[in-house]
Amino acid sequence: MTLRRPSVVRLHARGEDFKIVQLVGQLFVCTKANGSCCCGWDVKGRMPFDNALWSEEWERRRIRDRVHLSFVGCLGPCAVGNNAMLILHGRTTWLKDLNDPALAPAVFDWIEAMLASGSVLPAPSALADHVWQRYLPAPDGAEPAFELAGAGVSGAADEDAFEGLDPVCLMAVDVATAKHRAEHEGRTYAFCAPSCKKMFVADPGSYLSGAASRAM
Ligand code: FES
């Protein structure tokens, strides 16, 4: 098994050092439970949904270590909600009119296809009427004249990126003091919670190797 070596950024906050794994992308879903003013409101003609519609698909596909899911309040273009915004492979895509439960798995199918291909793919036919671009392109010469931590590393690998990290959710954990631990191929892994340990023990290779070997 080839170990996956995620790229990490070392950051300092509140007097402590942290190792943060860089992501391939993030999906932001506007939800009533998180303070939307229109999305998810049936009285405003939008499909009501529980956040589980999105989170269960996300968890089932085991992509949380590459694509983060965030539930948010109003993203802005309320008139065309339900709305979501996807950032993947450095490209932002907006999703509108998500008023059919079948669209959530379609969005994740598309995300998984782009993860597998390592590229930005056209939206599949099921999503063709739902994608659009809200942001203006950057003007010529808009490249920042300053460095951001982690910018421009293009997936540079950390030789021991899993050291001090829960390999499932990628939260920082101390293997010496963690309550939840598991052995795998002679190494001890620590977990933030029993749920992460359970998922890891069921299929360690899927978290330690590349995405291509992941089982559904
Ligand atoms: S309430 Fe969802 S975009 Fe405004």
C-alpha cells in the first residue's frame, strides 16, 4: 500500500503550533439550521431539508480529509436558492436551485469524479442547469505581492504528515495521551473520537493510501 502523504501547513495560533492539512476543496451549503433567510424555507418556496441530506452523503463517501463540508447561513444570492458554493482544485463554482433531494448525491458524484481525475470537469447533465459563476475573474496583475502560509505549494508532501493527526478527520491528536488508539502495520494511530477509530479500523487503507483505493 502506498501511503498518502498529505500536504500540511504549520501554523501558530494562541501561542501554540498546529499542523493543518491542506484541502483539495470545500463545499458550503446554505441551510435554515445555520441561519439562512431563504434557503430551506418552505414558506419561501424552497425545498426544506435537514443538514443530514448533505452530511450523510459526504461521510458515506469518505472524502472529509480532502473536501470539507460547511453549513452556512446566507451565501447571498437568495432569489435562486437553495444555494451552495463549491471550491475544488482552486476553482469556485456556485450551485443554485437545489430543490430536489437527488441533487445532493449528484453534487458529490461530481466532486468525486473531479477528485479522481485531478481536474475541474464540466458539470454532469443532472447539474447543468444548477451551476454558475458569481465571482468576477481576477483582473490582470491581481496576483498578490505577498506570501501566504501554504500558498503555492501544489500539494507538496509532508514526509510524516499523519504524525500527530487523526488520519480520518485530520484533527490534531497526541498519540501519547489520546483515549482512542489503534495499531496498524506496526504503527499506533490516535483518534479524536470513537467514531473516527471505528471508521479507520474498518478500512485503514482507505485513509492512509491514495483516493483511488477507497472503497465505498
Ligand atoms: S438564504 Fe441562502 S443564499 Fe441567502
